[in-house]
Amino acid sequence: MAILWPFGRKKKITTPKRLDETEYSSLVKVFIPVDQLTIGMYVSELDKPWVETAFLLQGFEIKTEKELRAVKDICHHVYIDMTRQRKNVATPVSFKQIVAARSIEIAKYGTPPKKSSTFEKEISRAGKVYDNAERVVSDFMSTVENGGGIDSVLTKNAVAECVESVLHSPDTMLWLTQLKNKDEHTAQHSLNVSILSIVLGRHINLSSADLNNLGLCGMMHDVGKLLIPPEILHKSTPLDEQELLIMRTHTRLGYNLLKSSENMSLSAAAVALTHHEQLDGKGYPRRMQESGISHFTKIVSIANAYDGMTSDTPYQRGKTHLEATQILTNLAGTHFDPTLVVKFIESIGVYPPGCLIEMTNGAVAIVIEVHENAKLRPQVVIILDEEKNPVSGRIVDLSKMTTDKLGNVYTIKNIIKAKDWNVDVSKYYQEGLLQKSFSMSR
């Protein structure tokens, strides 16, 4: 299964034309694991700089089994250009679906605004913003569960602070969404969906007012679940058919609650009702077609699915970023808006802030900040050395081609699961270890 990663090339777009199986926009490249590569595909980018490899050309068609093995031996994933591969090469089904997001639709969003700050400068303030927003969410959830209403002023203020922080440094707020506490799952999920929605909204150049409205929609999308019987909402095993029907009433319950709340955005009520609708008309509660689903709903539904898939539940282990984005891509065109799936993956990156990565030399690190012009070489903090021994956090900027003690350039091999290495990412924030690492690196 391939995942799309779009890179906007500066190209004048005229009248849009229909895309079929043999015609693809050069605005879109396919991010694909090397085990999905076949002869006839055109490799346009690697997961490491070309100068670190023996390949003479920066971009080539795989013509032989030897060339195929050579790529697989040194890469975990690559980018292929669908416009330059052989016509008889099988096209991934997921790409056929997502290519419905025509080049004109992807390009219309333009280039996202520049970050106005850095992770290091923003992390202290962002932490306070996130903690305050989480308290606001927990408080209104407790109030609703006890029959009360929602304080629209407090929630809107919390969202506004999140928007401001995302505009300063989206990496910082994305990093905080990874610090998941199973005891605070419900509140964190609502907050994380809000932040992920804002990050995507920023990436497609929504106005500040729209970002605030969108963030509120994300924060309120699941409020109806607070009115579902606790024995169903917190059940530790999969729901049976009757329980599932009851659970699905949360969309209407949330809509009715928000619609009756004073000074609450009508958009938030609409998103609460429709965030489980699908483009193919097979969602609920109204089985709406694509044309009837709002832009905000399409954004929140992607953020909701992503955070849900990457979170642990009593009966399901959270998926990695790569696994989750593969699923999103596969469902693009049926469940989710294809253009927005492309932009969402682009907005959080191949190696999003907060994810755990393993280097080719065996070292393990946490991604901190993604460079806009070097997305495959983010800034990271190394926490395990080449022999997997714990080390004091060392900040390494991979874009500067930093070398290890053997003189080899640090290069990412793949994304790994923190629990597999008994790593608690949250402690690097909560115990101030990340801040100390920045101080030591100066």
C-alpha cells in the first residue's frame, strides 16, 4: 500500500484536465515502502541524500532486479514519480483513489505560511497552552456528564491560544499531541483532534477566524459521547451490534447539545452531527453524499481518524504514523476527501514531531522539529545510542549532515513504537529533559 506525499513544484496550472490511470500530475509523488517497489517504477527521491549512496543519477527508472535489490538494501522507503514510470506497471489502488484530488485542487491552497518561531522558543508557552486547554476540556466534559452545559467563552479562549501557538510553531503543538495519557484519553482526544485540525487548516491557508472556528469544531466533535451510558462508552471489549447502534447516537446527541448551548458556533454543532459521514454516502447518521459534507467536517474527520488510530485503546494497540497514514490514503476518495488527505500528510510530515525513530546506525531518537526545506532530515533528540543504551538527550539537526562517533552521517531508518523500546516520550517534556537537552546543545 502506498502513501502519497505531495511536493509543490512551481508550475503554471492552466485549465484542469481529467486524470486517468495513465496521467498523473507532477505535483504529486508517491511515498512508498521499498517492499512495494517493482521494476518499471521511477525513483525520484530516496529517504536519504543521494550523496550518501552509490547511485550516479538523482532519479532513475528501476530496470533490473539488481537495481531493485540495490534500492531495497539501503532504503526503507522512497518516492516514485507516477508520471515517469512504465505504462504497464500496476498502479496501487490507493493511488487511483487519491489521484481524484486533481492537481488544480491541491495547488489552489498555495504555500502554507512560514513558521514565526522555533520549537525551542515555543515549547514552554505551548506546554502551558496545551495544559490549560486540556483542563478546559476536562472541566466541560465533567460538567456535561453531570447534566450541565458548556462555557463557550472558556472553550473559545482555549482554542484561540492553541491557534496562536500553532501559527508560531506547528511542530511544538504536534509534539504535545503525542504525549498521550490513557487516563485522560477522552479529553486528550478531543484536544488533539482540535490541534490536528488547526495544523491542517494552517497548512491550507485558512484565515485566523476560520482556524478558531475549525479548532472549536475539533474540540467539540465528540461531545455527544459524554451522554452515552458509561458502560458502553468505557467498555474494554469491542461493542456488540446493539451497543454500536447506541454509540452512534452520539452524533445527534452532540448536535442537540451544542445547538442549544449559548454562543456556541453552529459549525461546531454541524460537525458534531456529521463527522462520521463518508464521501461515498455510507457514513452515519444521514448517509450524506460528498457534496453535502462541509469543509470543516472533512478536515475534522481526518484528524479524528488519525488520532484515533494512533492512540492505544483497551482492545487495540495504537498504530504508528506510517500505518495510520497508509490507512487514510487507502480510504481517500471513499471515506475522506483525497485532496485534504494529501494536505494532512504533508502538514504533519513523514516523520512528525514526537514520533520515535531508529537511525541506520542503531541509535534511537525522538523527532522534535521538521525543517520546511528538508522534511526528511528533521531536528531530533537522541535518547539511545548505537548499542541501545540510554544517553543524555543530545539534540542533532539531521539537515546539517551531523556524523556519529564513527564518522557516519546520521540517517533515519524507520519509525518505531515507543513501547517496543520501553520509552516514555512524555517524560522528556514532563521532567524537563528536553529543555535540558536544548541548554546542553548551545
